[in-house]
Amino acid sequence: MKQTRSALGTAVKQMAENAGAAAVGISSVGRLTDKPSMDANYLLPGARSIVSVMLPLEDRVIRDYLGKTNRIGFQLHETETYRKLYAIGTEIADFMKAEKYRAVVAEPNLDYRYKDSTEYRKIPYQVRQNVLDWLASDSFYPVGKFKKAILPVLYDVSFKNSIDWELTPSFSHRYGAVAAGIGHFGWSGNVLHPDYGARVLYNTVITDCDMPSDPMLEKTPCDGCRICTKVCQSNFIHPKKKTSVTIGDRIFEHNKKAHNLRCIFVCAGFSGQNKHAGWSTWSPGRVNLPESDDALEARWKEFVKVNLWNRNHYSKVFADLLYHSEKGFIRKESERFASTCGNCQLVCWQTREMRRQNYDLIVNSWEVSGNDDFPSPVENG
Ligand code: SF4
Ligand code: SF4
């Protein structure tokens, strides 16, 4: 006999906690209608509820990363945490299926809807990766000249001159966490937990079982300190302009973010310094971004055409970025893509004093030297 929907909700939450989730909540899909990335039907047609689960990132590991004593330690910890979240989600989905409901566990990151619609993805991944790796590899003058000549053609054929920079995820775990009552928006747009701030990761299970929703958090843990804007080299987080999103019957506000390419240029590792002098992210890249968002897409296109064929730091980041975005945190077999930023999330802990200390760590850390060649910054650990 099937359990009641309420008993199922209780059992799911108990199971998630037993599996190690630091927080778990449930929302009906009826709360999630304002944005395309909230639509749970994309991953499971007929979806009725979502289950949101959270794990925190370790404070000690984050501080070693922000203060630039250990980069790879954070990268490994982040991957492991995403994998734990995925394992918890898989347990929940398996449980729902055993109860004769349909359920899917979403990928916890790097799962975007463009993957189903972009022209270049008709070419098998391994072929695309081989081409990018070859373009980024060392080559003698005539081969380099050939790479330079064919790149604009390859680019235009691959993207048909347009890329959807909206980057709509298959499901937004941030919106799911707010709807399920385990997080609330900070000014940065990251979703904060009262006990940890923004140093948390979320994942979501989607099911056609209509379970009772948990109450949403009344108050945001964000106190408006704006430290998140001060640690962003890309100018992505606006200090004053805001936007809003509706979840359930509530309207939430956060900053009006700039063009996604700003964060991509910095967070992917093309640029470690742009807006703020005196400190950098972990990236040795030094791309200067245009003031206006209107010029960003043209800048990207030009940047790709100039660098992708040319063996340097940037061509390596391009090739690694393809690997990382295709494989995701769950399926990747190597650490070939380097984490270099995440500052807006990682600086934001639960008290202002902690955030100030994190800010000091970032701005007083050493500056990863900018150069165009392969040598990576020195990494300890
Ligand atoms: S850093 Fe400050 S302003 Fe930004 S999200 Fe966190 S608490 Fe809010
Ligand atoms: S991840 Fe880095 S570049 Fe992206 S918004 Fe946050 S601080 Fe800015």
C-alpha cells in the first residue's frame, strides 16, 4: 500500500538527513512558475514536487583557497561535495520509484538547456574536444598559421554567429532551495542558509508525487554588506540596481546581474584581474573587459578567434572549459579545469565579521602573475 503523501514527505526528509544532508525541504511545483529555469517539467514532464537538499563547504578549505595557500584542495572538496549531493539525490529518487512514483535527480551544476539546442553539439563531444585540444596544442609556424586561418570559419560554423548567453539551467537549484524553505536570496543572487551563509551547495530531486510544501524562510540572512560586490573582478554584481523574482506568493529581490559573459571571463579563468588592482583571483589571465555589456559579445568572439588557436593560457582554459562543462562534476574523470574564483559565494559566511575576515584574506593574498603562456600559478597542496 502506498504511504500517504505527507508520510512520504516526512520519510524523504528523514532519509536525506540520514544520508548526510545538512538541510532538506519540499516544495510543490506550483510555487515555481516565474522563470523558465524553475520549470521542473523540463526534466520530468508531469512533475508535482521538488525536494531540495543542501551541503555546506568546509570553512577551513575555503579560507585556504581565498588566502591562496591551497587551490586544488578547494577544487577537490567542491567536486566531492557535489558528488555527495548527487548520491543523496539518487537515494531519494530511488526511494520515490520504489513507492511507484516517477523521480529524477538533477545534475547539481553545469547542466544547461543550450546543450539540447545548440548546433555545434550535433558533432560528437569527443570530436569537439579533440579539435579544441589540437587547436590549443603547441605547433610549428605553418600549422599555427593554418589553425589561425581556419578558426574563424570553425567558430562561425559551430555557433552560427549566436550563442544563448542566458545559460538557462535544466533546473535552478537556487530557486528550488528558496521555494523549499532551506535558503533565501542574498544581494549577490546566491542563496544563503542562516547557519552557513552562501558557502553551501544545493541539488534537487523532481518527482510526480504531490507532497506537502515546507514553509519558505521569512527573513534573508543577508545584511546588505555588499562585500560580494567588492570581491568580484568582473563587475557582474551591481551594488545598487536590483531585480525581483516571484516564488509562491512572495516577491524576492537581489542585485540586477550584468551579462553572464562577465562572470564567464573571470570565473572560468580567462581573467584574474579586471576591476580591482592589487589582488587577483587564482587565474594568471589578464583580459580587460569593456565597460559596457553591449560590447561584451563582440569582445568574446574576437577573444576566441585570437586565442583559441594560439598555444597560451587562454587556449588551455577554452579546451578545459569544454571538458568541464560536458562532463560536469559528477562524470568528470580528471581535474583538468581549474577553479579560480567563486569569490562572491565563498566570501559570504553567516556573520559580517567572518565576511570581513574573508575579504581581508582575498585582498591581502598574493597576486597570481599575469602572463600569456602555460605556466600555471604556483599551487601548494
Ligand atoms: S556578501 Fe553581504 S550583501 Fe552580499 S549576499 Fe552576502 S550578506 Fe548579502
Ligand atoms: S564567481 Fe567570481 S566573477 Fe563570477 S560573479 Fe562571483 S565573484 Fe564575480
